[in-house]
Amino acid sequence: MISISSWDGTETYDIFRDKEEMRRGVKPVRMRAGVPDYDEDIYEDPQKFFEKLVHERQIEFFAETQRYYDLRRWKIVEEHEGEQIYGCNTLMNENYKDMYYLPVRVAELQTSFSRKQYFWPISFDELKRNKNLSQAPGWEYYN
């Protein structure tokens, strides 16, 4: 069982999964990629399995923009996209080629995420057109 809190933290949802159902979903994908199935302890521990699943989907759907929606659906954006961005120093010359692989902090690319970003704001025109609509939480003042 995994517990996931609601967007505002007021409720908690418990997710129950059958171990064999999880295996039936994951094993064919891993076999097709030529990698072995997870060990039994991964399937036994829901938290470990969830971490593996997050990583698996990141790899499987690389460059398909799926991760953006996965992280928001699972409400784990802060821990995955709120980190500092690092890269390689591409300006190195032949004398310092070994330093190319040392992580370099990319100061210009600061990351931030606000809880309101779990939702899209509703456009002002739509709010005017339908008086029964209310703005998405956190976007009331477009701050």
C-alpha cells in the first residue's frame, strides 16, 4: 500500500496493488528492453517499487513529454524538478579534457515549483463566459 496526499494535503489516498498484477505489467516491458525483471524484494516493498516505476517510466518514455504529467499526477514534482541543474563544461580544451565530465552548476537555469502549478489556470475569458466557474486553486490573483 502506498499513501498519497491530495494536492492541498488535507486528504490521504491509499493505493493498493496486487503484486502479481504489478509483475504482469512491468516484466514484459523489461524483457523487451533486454533487462532482467526486478528482484522479489522490489515487488514486496511498495515504496521501492514506486521508485523503480518512476525511473522506469522516465527511461521508457524519454523525449515523449510523459514525465511532465507523471510527476504531477504522482505529486512528486518538488523532489524531482526542484533540484539544481548540472551540466558539463563544454568550453574545455584538449589540455583539460578530463575535467569535461565534472558536474558544473548551471546558475542561469534555476528551478522552482509552486503547488499551484499542479493545476492549469482557467483563462479570464472562460471565467467571464461562465459565471459558475471559479479559478483553479492558487491562481486566483495570477501571482
